[in-house]
Amino acid sequence: MSTLAPDPAHAPHAAPSRTPQETARLSADAMWATDHASQGLGMELVAVGPGTATISMTLTERMCNGFGMAHGGFIFALADSAFAFACNSYDERTVAAHCAVTYLRPGTRGKTLLATAREIARSGRSGIYDVEVSEDGVVIAQFRGHSRTIGGALIAPSPSAPESRDHTTTA
């Protein structure tokens, strides 16, 4: 007796075929729609790809400390947002497990900071991402984030996705 492998085209809740770049963009769009923290700080999503993200933010007067330079918490927030978009680029809900930042130079009021995140390693439910925060092309902070996938998708199922054949109809 032989058994046939299930037809992937008729698998329940089969994900539509898309490129890794399309998945990253759709994941970012889904996250950005409700990311009030990043939006509220004036961040802009510059680029996203599989395991990567770049976000910019202009330093306002309210983001500066008593020395007139960028408050470290705002630099951390920018790096953390880039990290979040990079590690969520695979349509799997992922959160930070641990993060650390090293400040190398001060950020300047009125300047735009650029945070560029890249995946270093990803295995099972864990990942490691490095983020460089720069001002005028000069790195001012290095951030490392450890991620943990918690389950669930970011991208809503397509309404045109095939329905499961596992349901019963009555006539």
C-alpha cells in the first residue's frame, strides 16, 4: 500500500508564494501600521529586507540631554526599532530577549541619525542582530540585540488563498 504526499497547493492555510524581499516588506508594513512609538518619535523606515532594516530619525531639542547632545535613550530607541524590523522580516512575531548599546560619539541636535540593522545569526527561535547608528556617515553607537521568536504571523492571510479541503459541507 502506498501513500501519496499531500499536495502543497491544497494544504490548509498555505502561504502564498512570495519572495523573501516581499515577505520582509509586507511584515514591515504590518508592523509599521501599529508602531506608535517609532512613528511618535518621528522615525522613518528607509529600507527593509530579509534580516535587515534601516530607520532614520532627526534629533529634536526634546531628545537632547542636559549637555545639549542626544539623550542615549533616544539613540537606543532608534537602534531598537531597526532591530525589531530586521528580526521580524520573516513574517514570524519576534521580540527582544536582550539588548546592549555602546555609545561612541555624541549625537547632535538637528541632525538625522541612521540606524542600520543586520542579521548576524538566526537559528531555531533565536537570533542575533547588530545595529550601527550613524550621524553624517560617522558611527556614533553600536547596538547588539538578541531576538526570540514567540509564534504567530505578522502578515494577514490573503483573501485569495485557497481554502482548506479539510472541511465538511452538507447538501
